[in-house]
Amino acid sequence: MPRWKALPEELDPQIREFTGQLRRLVDRSGLSIAAVADRTGYSKTSWERYLNGRLLAPRGAIVALGEVTGTNQAHLNTMWELAERAWSRAEMRHDMTMEAIRITQARAALDEAGGPRGHGRSRPSGAVGTAGPVAGGGGSPSVPAQRGSLPRVPQQPQAGPGAAPGHGLPPAVAFAAGIGGQQPPPTRRDGGGRRTAVIAAVVVGVLLAVTGAVLLLGRDGDSEGAEAENTPSPTPTASAPVLPAGVKCSGSTCAGKDPEDMGCGGEHVRTLSSATVGTSVIEVRYSETCAAAWARITKAAPGDVVEITAGDAGQNGTADATTAAYTPMVAVKRTADVRACATLASGTQGCTAEVSE
């Protein structure tokens, strides 16, 4: 009977109960962890993680264990689903805790950076926050700015009698431009009247030019806006495939990764081809969900090497003390390109046949 390690104290009660049930199934079967790994297709290292509460077993591993031990699959799947929900809640609590820690650290850093500074030279006259009368003498004094608040804008002096309201132009110029003001009294000397007329004409010309420019820019902006509205939006690129629960990669993102850790095994995998090399059996294991494949060797001896190739990509694995081994994954575009080969410690070599699509 295996001698199990104590489960972590912080383990969720639901996960603890599920892990204990897995241990009892293995105990009742009389199988060692190596034998369980050999019969289920999941490595010994993975089963040690599952049975010690360090990693939640994927559904495929649970299905395989139920088949090996003759356990009712419906009851086992129910317990797995409850444990999976508890595992997700534990991960969410961990993420929230880490986020709270980061927020606390950021606040502390900002408080430290915004603390009182050493006394230096006083601000120059007229700087923001300096008390004093508004330039020109008319208006209320400015209020010293406080830290964290916006400086107040000094009030503009009120227009005097006859001034063009809101424009600040001389009454005569404003009257000539047609925007308010008062008609100037007649002058005795012709020279002064002519000067006033010239100034008014210049101002009117400037105002007309500015108005025309604004209208022109407005029409250009409207036309550009209309063109932007009529321009068809680019075709959106294909989004990443939606993966089933527990599956963590697809295609190129699976290359070089462990199929069990990525959730590509179990119900998501099938054997494309197999061959016998010496006394060992090699298989091409393919997951359409993950768009990836890997090679597995069973009835192996220590030192036997198994390899998976798909086009120019390849991975290999070596059997140790167990009688099974598998390779990391390679991305698969065409199943016809995938082949598994083995080189046994005895020197015997062999490969699977070409897969027909």
C-alpha cells in the first residue's frame, strides 16, 4: 500500500476530499503509482502531483483511472466537477489577494513619493499659488493654490461703458465691425476720422478672413468626417479558438509543452497510428482540440527513446524506470505529416506508418 504524504493544510476541503477518494481508489486497486501511470497514459510525475493535492487531475485522467479501477464513472465525474469548482474559487481568491497586495504596495509608493519636500528657495513672484493682486489692478486677489487642487483663474476686469461686450475692442472698431460698441462722435479734424476709418476697415478685413478660414476648415472637417463614416471598416481578424474548460493551448502555443499539463489528453485525444518496435509499442497521440500531437511508448525499457515529428518540427522523450514515456507536443496542420519513431536501448529502431487524412 502506498505511503501517502500529508495533504497541504491550505487545501480546500472539497479538493481534500476528492484527493482522498483518488488515493483510496489506488489503494483498493493494489496498483503502484508507476502501474497507474502505465495503464492510464499519464506520467508518474503527474499522478504524484494529483494524489498529493498539488495539481487538480484533468477529467481525462479521472476517466482513465475509473476504467482502470472499475469505478462508476458518473459518481467519479460528479466529485471531479465539485473539486474543479473549488479549485477555480481558490485560484480566484489567490488572484484577488495578489491584486490587493499590489494595490497596497502602489499606494505606499505613491504616498512616499508625494510626501513633504525639503525647504528650498521661495517661488518667484507671480508663480501659481502666490498671493497678490491681479495684474492691472482691477479684480480680486488670487488665492494661494493648495496641493492637489487646481489654481484659480483671476477674474477678468469688467468692460467699461461703451465697450463691446465680450470682445475687448475699442467702441469705434467694434461698431465698425458690426459686433457692438457705439458710434464715435464726429471729429473736427478730417485726419482723425480717416485714421479711425482705416483701422475699422483693417479690423473688418481681418474678421472676415478669420471667419472664412473657420468656415472652410469646418467644411473640410465635415467632409473628412463623412469620408471616415463612408470608409468601410477593416475586416476583423480571426479570433483565437474558444477552448473547452481545462484546455490551455492550441496549435503553435502547444509546441514543446506537456500534453497533460495543457489538458490535451483524456477525452480530447485519440491514437492516429501505432507500431511495435521490438517488445515496445509506440503510438501517435493526436488532439484535434489542441491541434497538436505527441508520441507515446509503452512496454519500454530504461533508455528507450521515442520521437514525434510533424514536418520540420520534432520532440523526443526517454523512458526511465517506468515502462512508459511520452514526448512534448508538436503543432499539427496535416495529420499525414505526423510520425512516431523509437530507438530502443538494444539498438532496435522502428516508426509508425504514414497516417492517411
